[in-house]
Amino acid sequence: MFRTNPSREFQPETVNIEDLVPQDHLLRKINETIDFSFIAEKCRPLYCQDNGRPCIDPVMLFKMLLIGYLYGIRS
């Protein structure tokens, strides 16, 4: 006999990102070793303090470029 359970497709699933990335992953080691806070201080004079839209965190942008370089992602 064929039956479907329509309520099953709407059940929420909780996912912890810490469980998805192994503890010995290269990016975890980089994040623990390198202090990226210097990037924010270097970029602070390039942004207006009281005008315009809030910026995207320069540290996050740098990390995105680094990951792209390490994994060969071009865009």
C-alpha cells in the first residue's frame, strides 16, 4: 500500500554549524592562528563615520577573498 506523509516536509531541522566543520579543518586552524583585527583598523580611515550606508565588515570581505584564493574560487 502506498502512503505519503505530507506533514513530514514541514518539520523544522536544527543544524549546528560547529558540527558541520571538522575540528581539524584548515580554516579553523587559520582562524585560531591569525588575528584579523588589524584589517579593520587599516580600513577605518577609508570609510565615512557619519554619512552613507553601513559597510560590510572588511574582515569578512578579506576572509572571503582568502577562502576563494585557497580553494580556487574565482567569483
